[in-house]
Amino acid sequence: MSEFERLRIVAGYEFLKHLRRKRLYWILGVVIVAELAVLIGLPAALGGYPDDVMRTAAMLSIGPSLATLGAVFFAGDAIAGEFERKTGYILFTNPVSRSTIVMGKFLACYAAVVLLTILGYVIVCIALLAIYGQVPIETAGSFGLCLLFAGSVLAVTFFFSSVSKGAMGATVITLVFIMVISGVLEGILAMADLPSWFLLSTAGDSIATVYGGYEAFMPGDTAYRIPEAPDIALCILSMAVYLVVGFLLSLWITKRRQLA
């Protein structure tokens, strides 16, 4: 059997595991609730939907963004769980290489997140068509950025999973890294008028700011200074680096990590 066939089997088996887990449907429920909250909350707060379709589209992109963060919960136990539950004694000692196992797990996790992201954007498109009769072309760009962000989040999670002793630790560390450390640094750099495109949280913001910057989230007469939107091209570069480096490091560490 070729290594490609082994990869396909591992990825297929891991994807079926995700389909059987309740976490997939919990995250889908969170995405749906987030979209409904925007669809109900916007007209309630503003007395109707905004005239600008871009503003509503930016708000609705919150749901798919949550789906990408759900990647953390898919991948947190991908590697660390095998060492924590001692299943690695069976999994990592069979003829399938560790690299193939890690790649198969990554592809399965990514497929699950892509499925959630697609469902999220289907809701976005249906809502925009129902309200405005159109879907802005920027939605395609937002969708592409969301998929790339999902891959970078997965890669970072795999890295922390490869060095963590337990699945919970890997999940918590990743969430803290993305939402707390990266988020705090982004706020500090924004106040200092310094670029923050290299932070993963800023890259996640690009999913919504592609519709026209942070102005889409602000009222037209706001007295606050609206920060400059991140450069989309630099955010793409940043996410690509997180994706490649994070995944390669997880491969390298897993291949050398001892089971004991």
C-alpha cells in the first residue's frame, strides 16, 4: 500500500470520528445562534437593517469566524490526546509513519472546519439575498480569508498539541495565544498607531474588514477614532506563515516525541 493510500485512510477515518462527535454540531449551533443574533439584533438596535449591504455582511461574518475558532476544539486533542490516553502505543507503532498520521489528522480537522465554514457562508448569502437581493463580491474574499485563517489556527493548535502533555492544555493554550495574547498586543499596537498584521487575531479581523474596514462595525457619527484596517495582502502572508511553520513544527516535534 502506498503512503498516499495510507494518508487517505487515516484522513477518512479521522473525519468520520469528527462527524460522530457532538462538538461538531455544538459549534454548528454556535454559528447558527451567532447569525440569528445579528439578524435579530441589528434591526432591533438600529430600527431596521443598514442601507449598506456591506455593513450587514461584515456583521454576519462573525458566524463563520466562530467556525474557524472551532478548529481549536477539533485539533486540541489531535496529537496530545494520543500521548495522554496512551493510544499512541498502538497508533504510532504501526507501519503508518507518524508524518502520515499527523497529516491525515490535519486534513480531517480542516475538512470538518471547511464544512462548518461553508454552512456559515450559506447562511450569510441566503440572509443577504433575502434582505438586499444581492450578495457583494467581497463575500467570496471573506470566505477565502476564513478558510486560510482556519488553516493557520489549525496549524497553531497542532503545534501546541504536539508539545502539550494533555488535550485540554493544548486547547486552552491555543485560545489564550489567539484571543488573549494576540488580542491584547493588537490593541496596544493600535493605540500606538503601529501595524499588527503579523498577529493571528488581526489576521482573523481581515475576514470582516475585507468589506470596508472597521467602519462597518461603527455608527456613522461615532466620536471614536476608527483604527486603520489591516493590509489584506500582509494578513494573507501572515496566515500563510502561521500555517506552514506551525504545521511543519508539529510534524517535526511529533516524529521525535517519546511515548513514555
